[in-house]
Amino acid sequence: MYLTKEKKQEIFEKYGKSNTDTGSTEGQIALFSYRIAHLTEHLKSNRKDYSTQHALIKLVGKRRSLLDYLKKKDIVRYRELIADLGIRK
């Protein structure tokens, strides 16, 4: 599996408040970004995998709504997060 328990804890430790804080907005956005990058690489070699393409589109929408929420709540944390993750807006 591409996302191990250790990798998930590492993502939440870096972007969340702690490695067990899986509900923080920043941690969820970082996890979605990791999954989006993985699915994008998969689709580059498997162009006709339409179920993965559908899942990728849904994941991007979820991340976008979380980013909009974070932007509305705290613009400074939003700007830091998109700069750190390399997300363009």
C-alpha cells in the first residue's frame, strides 16, 4: 500500500498539531495533497483508469472546500499552508 501508517503519522505530525490529531484542517489538506499526487502519478501511466480519475476529481473537490474553509477562518494559516505544500491558487 502506498500510504503506510508511519507515513500518515508523519504527515499529521508535520502539518497537524500532533501525530494523533487527524481532524485538523491542515493535516487533512496535507493528506489529501499526498493522495492527489499519488493518484496523478498513477493516472499518467494508466490513462483509461476512469474510476481512479473520478476519485481524483472528488479528492480535489474535498481539498478545495477545506482550503476555502481555512481561508475563511484564518488567512495567515491558509497562506502558510499553500506555500508549504506548493499548491497554487
